[in-house]
Amino acid sequence: MTDYRILLLPLLQMKTGMRRFYWLSLLAWFCLFTAQAQYVHDILGGKYQKRTIEMGNDNEGRVICTLVRQLPQPGCRQAILYLHGYNDYFFQSQLGDSAQAHGYNFYALDLRKYGRSLLPHQDAFYCRSLQAYFADMDTALHIIQEEGHRDIYLIGHSTGGLIISYYMKHHPEAPVRGVALNSPFLDWNFGWAMENILIPTVAWLGNYFPEWVVQRGGNASYSHSLLKKFHGEWEFDTDWKRPLGHPKRAGWIHAIEEAQQDVQKGCAIACPVLVLSSTRSYPESAEWHDEYLSSDIVLSVDDIQQYGERLGPNVERHRIEGGIHDLILSPRPARDEAYRLLFEWLAHIK
């Protein structure tokens, strides 16, 4: 048996000043660890809480990610982890409320440089490889397990769906029982020349000139289809989900192209996969069209369905009539259909 007095001997032999420094250092470490491990009230209010997680440094400096949760239901051992899309963050509290109503504890992850995790010195949403988010995913899954959950299900929207697919391909051992994808960004939505010549060229250049800005911004039609003050039903922080988007750099184009090319080859995701999309796409322009309220104006639904089928041996696919790009933000009845399909699928794969 270990005599723990031996472990304390070096401390006892220290001079008074050194002992004081030791205890102060230990106290500082303990306070930092405790502060990091604590949840605080989230901006969504109610039972929503958030936990800030230090993720070290990257080329821009300090990096964090943020885990949001609803106050867990005692004794519940199954949980959902939601991952947002590009130019996005978690604000869809109706999804968390619905998850708990169906018997799941609910978590959402604001990735590094997004939403709650965006720091003043950072270029919003930027990365040079989607693998940078794997550490955020690993950390979130570990915490959810540590908080007593046996069965974990992932839900990803748009770029979040691409990240989850990419992550699961390279982490087949991840503790995940099922993957649900809401309009996943599995391919660009451009013409043949753009997708086969221009995008690969820019992606290649992104290896050497990652900071090169290739697009300054977009148009606000999609945001207008969501925001209550225009044509939608929702309110969100437009500094975190920007109506005109954010400048896109060649390094980010490279990151998306690299992940899409890998995922399109097939992922062999072992757990069940659900792929949801709208029934149709509609070209986005600066001019408003009522079709924006019943179509995906961001991605090609045919691409979503085509590449979604390759994600694993157990893929279930559905198209939702009247759905928009983020299906859970669609006008009713499409929104209700998205929830029905999601929770019926979850109940079926248990």
C-alpha cells in the first residue's frame, strides 16, 4: 500500500515562499478547472444552460467551443447532440424542447468561431480543414457520456451535416447510435464548370493562399425567408447568423471541397442514418420570390439525396413537401412533418 506521506515530503521540505507559490498555483488551477466545468444560464433562457470549453490555440490564438444543453431530465440515459450549419449557431430552442418532450436529453454545440464561441480576434466561421472540428466533437461526446448518457444521437444541419458525416467516417468507434441529417451540405450547388473546374482550382490554391478572399458576401434572401421582421417566423442574432454572410476565403473552400470529396466516396457509417431534404430546390436571387418559403434555395436536393445514399449501409431518406433549407425552420405543415419523421425514426432505431 502506498504511504502518501512520502508524496508530501517534497512539499514539506520546500521553503515557505515556495510552498506559498505551490498552493497558489494549485488554487489557480482548481479555480480554472472548476469554472470551465460549470454550466451557466444561456441566452435562450428557461432551462437552457451553456458550458464554455477551452480548446487550446490555433493560428489566430485562443479557441473555445460551447456546449449548450437543456437542464437534464433525471434518470434519462439517451441524448441528442445537434450541430449547426455555416453562418449559424444554435437558436432553435423548439428542437430542444421537442427532444425533451420525446424523452431525450438535449445538447447543441456551437463550434469554434461560431455563435457563442466566436472571439473578438477570430475570423468568423473560418477553418482550413473540417478536421479542426473533430476535437470539438470528441470533447462534446465525452462530456455527454460523462454526464451519464448511454445512447447518443447526432443531428446535423447543412455544413453541420457534412462535418458529422466526415467525422463519423474517420471515427467509426464514436459512441453514436444514430445520425440524422437535415439538408446536409454534401455537394456544392453550382453548374458543371464551377463544380468541376473553378471550385477544385480555388481549393488547390487554398493550400498556398488560404487567406485569399474569393467572395465578399452573398444576398439576404435566405435570411429574409427566416426572419420574423421580413417573411419568416424566427428571431436570431444577426451578428452570429449574418444576413449577407461573411467573406469566404480560399482556405475555407479547400476545407469544404476536401471533406465533400472524401464523403462522396462513401462513409460506411455503421449506425442508422436519416437524410432529410425538401422536395425541390429553387435558384436564389436578390429579388424576393414566394417560392423561397417552400424550397431549398441554398443546396440541390437531388445532390443531398444522391450522396446521402452513400453514407452507410442503413440509410433512410425522405423529401419533405414545402420544406426550406433548414427543415425545422420551415413553415407549417412542412416543419411538423420534419419533426414527425425525425422522432419516428429515432423511436424505430432504438
